[in-house]
Amino acid sequence: MIGDKLFKKMIVTYIVIILASFTVLGFLMTILLTNYFNYNKRSELIVKGADIAELIRPILLENKDPTDLVAWLNRADRNLGTEVWVIRPNGTVITASAHQWRHEGDRINEEEIRQLQKGNVAIREGQSQFYSEPVIWVTTPIKNGNEVIGGVILYSPVIGITETLKKTWLLFIYAAFATLLFSVLVGYFFSKSVFAPLEEMDWIARKIANGDFSERLEIVSADEIGTLGRSINYMADKLEKLEKTRREFLANVSHDLRTPLTSILGFVEALQDNKDKNPETRARFLDILHSETSRLIRLVNDLLDFTKIEEGVLELNKQPVDIAELAGKTLAKYQPILKEKGIRISFESSGNAVALVDYDRLEQVLTNLMDNAVRYARNRIALKVSQEIQEIGITLSDDGPGIPGEDLPYIWDRFYKVDKSRAKGAGGTGLGLAIVKRLVDAHNGSIDVESQPGKGTTFVIKLPAGGKNLSGA
Ligand SMILES: Nc1ncnc2c1ncn2[C@@H]1O[C@H](COP(=O)(O)OP(=O)(O)OP(=O)(O)O)[C@@H](O)[C@H]1O
Ligand SMILES: [Mg+2]
């Protein structure tokens, strides 16, 4: 299933993103909290240090031992939340909290003594051997005027920080899990809505691959998936149409080939059987044989031409051609049949309409259009060649039954016939206009059609003008 793999990928991505962001946030939080706690503790110790320095100053000034006061202060530890030592300006400890000072006293370092002697408050942060929490030392000078007569060291663990950090991390871990759970749920429903259509598309694509174009997707969303769905439906439409045309073509070509071939066979057999037939009958049979064979050749040529054009291997031998002259010559070929059908023709040309074209191919274009016009016209055909500044226009109109609007976009498709029954009798294969369109395109021209059912049809070709007429009049 498509959904499963994508869903797994999505969930893994979620997990990575969520864990990464929570870890980063957690570390930021740790730094923030630590700073906050330390800052508070430091401020507190600085204030207390100044207070206690004031308390101890008179004792030092009188050269008395501050041990009692400090002992008392240290007993009030719980109240104070700190330990108190008193030192001399050179760093030697006068008095310290009873049980620790030997160890902690080692930590009064040179830098602090220097700061003390300068009369500055020194602050040091570190890890105690006795507390699980970080500790802060604040050394406050005891001054008499400008003279430093001693120092008070306040030493205190940053109470609560470890606990708070632990809780914060725990909270973060819970939150991360909750978020993960939530995102998996959301992801699950989201993936349902995304993957269900994808699976349907997969299913339809397989059907199409197997030649079944009948299924269509039900499009619900207006997003990219909906767009993809519409494209697939469009593709199925096109393929279905193509397939239909292909079938029709096979049927048409088989029919178109079989009809003349059957009649050829019939006439050949008749000629073989009745050797004594009179010469007129034989001549008539041969005429029919000739025209049927020509029809076959024409059909096969059309098919070959079309394939060549489609494969892009058709070579155009372009030269400057007087289009009006070419149109006139093409018309002349149709005089007998026009006369026979009683169709009047009007031909109009202006200026010297020279274009760079392949003479034979353009003649083929005009012939294919004339074939249709002659087949469908009732009374009249009008051909006009006009010269404009940049282009040559060829307009061919007839007063035939016209082409219904809904068929117009398709008449350039190969094998497309508006009225299948009508065209069959007339012997068309539906390749004529397809060839015309592709040949005009190959000449960088354009062809348009206008048609009013019941009134007639007009084809307009535009070719880029250019070149000198070398073909001779
Ligand atoms: N002048 C026209 N008037 C009415 N219908 C036309 C006209 N020209 C073409 N059509 C319609 O367009 C269809 C396609 O024309 P096209 O020339 O491609 O094929 P065809 O004439 O049927 O076959 P072919 O040209 O290969 O012998 C025709 O079958 C016909 O129904
Ligand atoms: Mg035709």
C-alpha cells in the first residue's frame, strides 16, 4: 500500500522534528533557569554579605573574635540559607561554619583575595563537594573607611535549581510524548485523507495501463491532489477517445480496403470467366478496375503520408510559389466533376501572392480541402487567395451542410468523421483534414474553420508571405 510507507516516513519525520525541537528547547530552558536562579542567589548573597559585613565590622575593629556571632549566624542557617565565614584581608580564615571550613576554605583563591584587598565584592560559582546543587561564593570586604580590615564569605548552594531543572525536563519529556501522540493521531487522519485518493489514483492508473479507460476519479479536494486527479481524468478521457478512434480507424481502413479489393476481385473474375465479352464491357470493367485501384493507392498514400508527418520524417522542399497560380491549377483539376455535379465556382485572387512552400505538399492541402468541398457543396464553391503585408490567405467556402459546433474541434483529428454513415458512402477515411492541419503547421501557417450547419463551411489558411516567385508563370 502507498499509504503505509508514506505514513511511516511521515511519522519518523515527526518524531525527529519533535524530539529535536524539545531537546533544543529543554537546553534553552536549562540555561535560562540556571541563570535566573544564580542571578537571584547572587543578588541575595550580595545584599546579605553587605549586611553581615556591617555586623562584623565593629567586632573586628575592636579586635575581638567574631566566632560567636558567626556561630550564631550559622545556627540561623535555615533562616539565612547560607554559611558565613569571616576572613582576614590576606585570606586566612578567622572563623567558619564548624564542619566544613577546612575543606571549603581551601577554595578561597588568589583572585578572590586580590578582589577583597581592592575592596571589591567577588563572586564565584561552582560545584560543591557537599551539595548536589551548584554553589555560589560571595566575598564581601569589611572596610573601615578605605581600609579593608577583613571579609565575609557567604557560601550557599543554589537551592532548588536541580529539583526545578529535573521537573522541567520531566515536563518537557511528558510534553514531547503528548505532542508525539497527538501528531501521530493527526498524521493518521491526515494521511487517510491524502492517501485514500492516491490509492485510488494508483488503482485507476493500473486499470488505464491495462487498457480499461472507463473509470474516473471522484475529485473532492481543490488542492494539488485534486489537480492531479483532474489530470488523470483528463488523460483517461483522451486515451478513451484515442482508443475509440483507433478502433474506428481499424474498422474503417479494413472496410475501405476490403470494398475496393472485393470489387477488383469480382471484376477480375468476371473478365477471366467471360473471355468472349464484348470489348465495350471489357473496357468498362477495366475502367472500374482502374478507379478502384487508384482509390486504394490514394488511401495507402494518405496513410503513409500521415505516418511520415506524425513521425516527423517528412521533408519539405520549400521554394517560392505563387499561391494564386497553384490554387488556379488545383481548381482546374476539378472542372469536370464540378461540371458534372452542377456546382458553380468563383475564384478570386489579388496581387502576387508568393510564399515559401513545398509545392506538392501545398497542392495536397488544397486538394484535400477541395475534395471535401466538392463532396459536400450543394451549388457553390468560392476560392479566394489574398495577399496581405505579412501573410497569404487562402479561403475556401462551400454551401454544404456544414459541421456541427461540437464536432469542429475534432475535425483535425485523424480518422475523425462527423457523420460516419454519410462519410462511408463517400469513401472518406477521415485523414484528409488531419494531413492538411499538420502540413499547414509544418509551413508555420495556421488553418481555421468556420461553419454554420445548414449554410456551409469556410476554411481559412494563413501562410507567412515571402520569397520571390521562381516557379515561372
Ligand atoms: N466542407 C465540408 N463540409 C461539411 N463537412 C465537412 C467538410 N469538410 C470536412 N467535413 C467533415 O469533416 C470530416 C473530416 O474530414 P476529412 O477530410 O479529414 O476526412 P474525410 O473527407 O472523411 O476522409 P478523407 O479526406 O481521408 O478521404 C469529414 O468526414 C466531414 O464529416
Ligand atoms: Mg476529406
